Amino acid sequence: MYIMEVLRLPMLTAELSEELVERKNFEIVEAALARGKGVILVASHMDNVDLAGCSISVRGLPISVVAKEMSWKPAAQFIVAVRNATGVILIPSKQSRARIRQLLAENKIVTLVIDQHLRPRHAIVCRFFDQLASTSHAPARFAAATGAALIAGVMYRKGMSRYHAGRFEEVGLETPYENAAANIRHNTERINRIVEGWIREFPEQWLWPHLRWKVQDSPEGWDIPEDLRPLVAGGAVTGDRDVD
């Protein structure tokens, strides 16, 4: 169903998007844009992430997304063409910092998908379903640096149909610590709890083709916070994780 929907994206119009994707609490995004400092939209690989982005931009609200280029060139060219046609702004993952800051300064929406393993220079070790997981600190870091609104958004399929619903919630930044790095970690952990909630609600809709818990399986060389060290002492857990 995902693949068929992606192949049909070149035919996506604003009217068709209204029919296929219901938007819940979207006024949160509109209110954040009215403040003029841009929006950092935290997302995950729930449901059809390509349709989710295109359904927003094709309705007249350009949205940008940080993404790696696909290794299969024909597929990469198709996705880029679809995103361009529907108004999605593609930000290459390499050297993306300046581009993200520019788009936020222009009061745009920048989407950051945060449920994949990243290398140490791009991530911190957090808890994810009670396992150690490399997690991007970019949403909290950019929000703290720019004043952009921090919002979480998820889209889910309505049963086994072609209809979806997207909903949004304002995350905001909490600053309980005097240390900036501690606040970044605190807010990154908060975001992980939100994503966990989505997956618990719709576990069958989480697209999980990657190794999410590489840190748990091989913790050597990672900067693991003191409060998470008992997870290492308990030993690495292999195999499927229980998300029920």
C-alpha cells in the first residue's frame, strides 16, 4: 500500500490530499508559524512519511525535510521529482545545518525524522523502549538556538484503507537544568517518549527496516549517561523488542 501510494504521488492535488489525509490539531502548526520563527516538525517512520509531507506542502504550506539520498538512482530521482512537484523542499543530510537555520529564519517548516540510528557526532545516547539508542539531538538543539517552535507530528492509516489522519502536538522546550547540554538531553528524551507512544498505539504502522538499537548491542565507544549505565550492566538484548 505504501509503494502504490508513493507511485501515485505525482497525481496528488490539494483536493485529493484533503480527501485522503485528515489533519487534526493543525491549528497548532499555523499558530506556531504566526509567531514568525519557523517550526521544527519532529516525525518518525510511521505510516507513509512521503505522503505525509507531500499532503501538507501540496495544500500550500511548503515543508522541508532532511533526508539521505537513496542509493538506487531511479528511485531517488523519482522521489526528488515528486517532492519538487508537490512543493517539498529537500535538505541533503550532509552539511544541513546552515540550510536548516536559513529555512527557520524564513519561517518555514523543517521536518526532522528522528527514529533512526545516527553516528555519535550527530546523536546522543537515550532510552528507547528501555534500550540504549542513538537519538538525534537536532530538534532540541535547533529549537534552543533559533527559538523555532518544536512540534511533533504523526500520520496513521485508518484501518486497511487508503485514508489517513495526521495529528500534531506542541512539544516546546523545557529547561529544568542550568547546563545547556543537560536540557538538550532532557528534551530529546521527551521526544523519544512521544515517538514510543505513537508506536505503542499503531505498532503495525512503524516502518522499521533498520537496526535501531545498535548502541544496546554494541555500547563500546559511546558516551552513555550515568543514569542509563544499568542498561549496559544488564547486558545487550538481541532479537526483536517488545513494543506492546
